[in-house]
Amino acid sequence: MPGINQLRPGQTYVTSKTNQDTTRSGSVSRESSETSTTKGDSVSLSSEGRAIGQMQNQLASEPQFDSAKVARIKQAIADGSYSIDADKLASNIMKFEDELKDMQ
């Protein structure tokens, strides 16, 4: 049986219980007002849930980091031209700490 994260709209799935000899099937529905035509369980997502799923898919398809920027920084470190602005670094660390405090 697929986990909840593997279910896709329109996908048919089958579940079974080991302590009872019953098998159910259903389908995943995209519209919250849509009625499942198959007997059994069904799942429907709200518009907010669909929007979150779309954002998750979009983020998953984007690169995790800028490889060109990483290469430039590596080269600057290697040739000794990379400089660190200590004031800017300290300011960003303090800003990050403040954001962490707000989360608690």
C-alpha cells in the first residue's frame, strides 16, 4: 500500500486489513466536492492543500544551490582573493539569533 506521500490524484489504491479478510479500494480525488465513484475510502484535498502540493513540487524541481556561485567562491578562496566583511557577518549572525528567539 502506498504511503500518504505517494498518493496522486486519480490514482487507484487497495488496502487490506490483516486481522480481517476484507479488501477496500478507492481513488484519490482532486476536488473536495467531487464524489468518489468507487466504493470504499477516498481522499480529497482542499484548495490550500493543492496549493501546498504545487509549491512542494516546484521547490523540489529547483536546484538546491547555485553551483556557479559555489565555484566562484571556491576559486576566490583558492587564489586568496576572498575577503570576509566581519561587521556584515556579525550583523547577520545577530539577525539569525533574533529570528530563532522569535520562533520559540
